[in-house]
Amino acid sequence: MNPAIQTRNLSFAYKDRAVLHAVSLSVKSGEMAGVLGPNGSGKTTLLKILSAVLRGQGEVELNGKNVATYGRRELSRLFAVVQQEARVNFPYTAAEIVLMGRATYHSPLALEGKKDLEIARASMDLTDSLSLWNRYLHELSGGEKQRVMIARALAQEPAILLLDEPSAFLDLKHQVQVFELLRRLNRERGLTIVAALHDLNLAALFFPRLIMLRDGKIYRDGSPSEVLTENTIEEVYGIRVRIEQDPASGKPQLFICPAL
Amino acid sequence: MKVLDRRKMIWVNGVLLALLALSIVGCALLGPVRLDLSQAVQNIFSANPDAEIFFRARLPRVLLGVAIGGGMAACGVVLQALLGNPLACPQMLGVSGGASLGGILGLIFFPHWLPPIAGGLLGEISWVPFAAFLGALLSMMLVYRFSLFHGRLHPYHLLLCGVIFNSFIAAIIMFLNSIVDFYQAQGLLFWLMGSLSSRAYLTVAFIWAYVIFGFLWLWSKGLSLNLITLGEEAAMQLGVETGALQRQVFVASSLMIGAMVSVSGMIGFIGLMIPHVMRLITGSDHRLLLPASFLAGGIFLCWADTLARILLAPAELPVGIITAFFGGPFFLFLLYREGRRKLAL
């Protein structure tokens, strides 16, 4: 079977500033991979290229087909993207936002049908946001908003879910909730998940595969204990840390050692 | 459930349509000369002063007002959606300025209506709306390009660009006005001031054709317009070919603005006010917001123009004064509220 995502020698530059260098990456269907790296290491750019918002040099294949051969509508049934923070300048209710995930399935001239409403409701139920149905998005808290945005992504019924630092603006409880939800979706529904992450400890706890970027190149790719070592962190982030195994989960966890 | 369904579509549009029909008849009856509807519609074909005033003098003007009010409101809706900015409207983006300049160049260089072949019947059809359309389209693309930084549209830049562009255009128009001969200058001024003063049915039908065509085109993009309010990237990821959408919206709304400006000059603020009010009533779903704003804009301009006709009767106010009188304070109120909610600006 073809991998869900495959890139070969993928490079990208904004004008004269190179962001990605020859990234070759393969993500199997049903995998759950976290992309790590400091600010400016190319995480967001990589996700944007995978979701065809940007086009880089080199090959990107989705399910064995070149990404350029897909139309946007077709892509949006394969892929759903959750951005860091949803900004909406107009008053939409949570239900309207989630139903937008169905736009790719019904005629542009039609209203949403019964099936679309059912799927929207089921996705909101899954992300524990059904009670927000009639609330305006701009009135919701960061955590509620993010749950609604994930519900919208699920309403697209995608095979692959891409997330760009989905927990960046959330407090600890909501961060953990989002990660637990992602793990459940991956295990129960076989959803392929690729997420840019900035919290290394949470990433180690929840993501079986981690990809560490440094200056636009893949620096390490493997299980948390392979990727998160004291050496890699010092190399990539330039800070000294101590890493120990969490006795409960067996995953590596970071302890920061500030200069005294 | 607050989601748009067929019932809500039919109800809102039905009520507005009924109000619009009442407004058309009502406004055509109002004026310095009191008319009686039953008198007017009785002997249409015999000499009947009531029918003459109703059908010849007032009805075409009212119908023109409906097309222009509706068109301006619809253009306001789509530009606001496309630019993700609730303060966008044709005036502020410099689009109607561009349309005026295009129209004026058309008046100066192609003052003649279509060549004589089409002459007789189509006597009223001129190059001016087409020139105004080109002006609108060009200025829209210019202002848009200059507000893009690193592929992102900055609302602040956009409004600033639009305002500066409009003043620049105004200067060019003044310049043109001072170099043409006296006779032409009179014609230009008359055209620039703009009003909905009586027009032949043919002109009215011509403008309606432009406006309805543009409106239907935009309405068919309602769903994509919903998605693009979330931002260009999000819209792409939800399946919208955003480049194509932008081009189509620019062309369709320029067609409408060009046609409207070519007959009525610049009637401001409708494109700003009506969409906001309607969003409060119908919600932000463009599949409903767009037709509802069109109908409401029609109703609004219909009554504003009637006010302009009767306030100082028998003298007439330019209708732009009435719309600005409502629109100016409304804009300040919006700016204040948006500023407090830390939205687009």
C-alpha cells in the first residue's frame, strides 16, 4: 500500500530565505506523527506544503498520487487542517462553522442536507462541543474554539488530519484534552495524524513517532526515546536538559536545567 | 437550531420581497403631486395625468433606485467577505472612484452611443457603463495588489490604500474637468453629481440586466464566500479555488458597480450599512445574506430617494446626501464598536 504522505527532496524558500532543505518523509496510513523543532525550523511551512497551500520544489505524493494532480475539492476530502488559532471576523455560530466542513460534499448551490447535519452533530459530539451548537464562535474560549475547529475538520471526513500547534493557546487541561482526543481518533478511527507541536513532553507522551526539524532539515525521526535525548535537545534548541523516563508511561520526559 | 434551512430562506426573502413590492408602489405614489393608485392604473392607455406621472415619471426612477440600492448592498456584502473586513465597501476601496474615472474617460473619448446600426432602438445604450466597469475592475485590482504584503491582506493597508486611491482619482477627475471645454465640463459635472432623475425604461432595463447578472453570479458563489471569510488558507483547505473565486467576485462586482456608477454617480454608504444590518437579522450565511441584502438595499434606496424628492419639494436633494446622512454616523458607530471588539482593524 502506498504511504499516505510521501515527500522526496522537498525544498522551499520564501524569496531568498530558504525554509526547507531536501526533506524526504514518509507517513503511513494510520500513523500518528508529531513534528518538532524550534521556531523557524520549518514546521508550519512543511504542513502548508502538505496541505497544498504552498507549493515547494520536489515531490509530494498523497496516497501515491502527486499532490498537483488533485483539485482543491478532492484534497479537502482527503485532508483536514486545524490551524493554530481560528480567526473569524464575522459572526458565525459553532454549528455554521462545523457545517462548513461539509461544503466539499454538497453542491455549492444547495443547503446542507440531513446527512450533513447528522455528521456535523456527530463530529461535535466526538469533540465534546455539541453543547456549543448555537453559540457564536467569537464568544467561545480558546479551548472551546479549538474543539469546534477540530469538529469541523472531522466533518470533512478526512483520511488525514493536519494540525499546526493545536494546543498553542490552550491551558494545561485543554491541551491534554486535545491530545487525548487526537489519540482516540487515531486509534479508534484509524485517522492519520500529523501535527506540528511545541510542547516536547506532551508530544512524547501522546505521539508514537516524532520528527525533529532543525533549520529546515529532518534532524531525527523515530520513537520518542530515539528523538528526545539530551544531546538532540542541546543541538537543536541550544539548551541543556535532563531527560528521564516517566515510570508510568515509559516515555522520556524533559527537565530543564537553567544556567545558575 | 440556528442553522440556515429552506424555511428560513423562504421566509426572510419572502417578507423582504413583499416589503420591496409595497415600497415600489408606495414610493411611486409619493411626491409633490399626490397620486391615487386606482386612478393611475385605471385608464392607462387614455390620456390620464395620474398614470402619466406614475408610469412615466416616477416608476422608472423608483425601479432604477431599487436596482442600484440592491446592487450596492450586494457588492458590499461580497467585498466584505472577500477581504475579511466588515468595513469594506465600494466607496472605501476606491472602486467607485475608479468607475467614475473610467466613465468620464468614456464620456470624453467615446461620447457617442453605439454606432448607428444599433442606433434607433438601442439609442440609450452607451459605452459609458463599459468604461466604468473597466475603471472599477482596474482600481479594484490595483488597490488589492497594493494591500498585499507577503501574500497577506492587511485590512488597515487596504482601507488606507482605498482612501488614498479615491482622493487621487478625485484629483484626476478635477484635472480632466478643467482641461475639457466648457460644454463638456457641464456634462461631466452633471454626470458626476449623479442622481436617479427620470430615465427611460430602456436605460432602467439595461442597468437591471447588468445588476441582476452580476448578482446571480455572486449569489452562486454564496457557499464559497462563507468559506473565504475564514481566511484564504482555511478556504483552500476546505476546497475553495480561492484565486478563481477572487477573480470572479472582482469581475462580477465591477460589472455591477460600473453600470450603477454610470447612471447614478456615487451614492455612498449603502454597501456598508445594509450588509451590517442584515447580518444581525439573517446571520452571516451568504446564501441568505446576499439576496436579503439585495432586497433590503433596494428598499432602502427606494425610500431614501423618495425622501430626496419630497423633503424640499419642488426642489430636489441629491440622494447621496440622504444616504450619507444615515451612513456617516453609522460608520463611526461601527468603527467604535469594532475597535472595542478588537476585530479587523
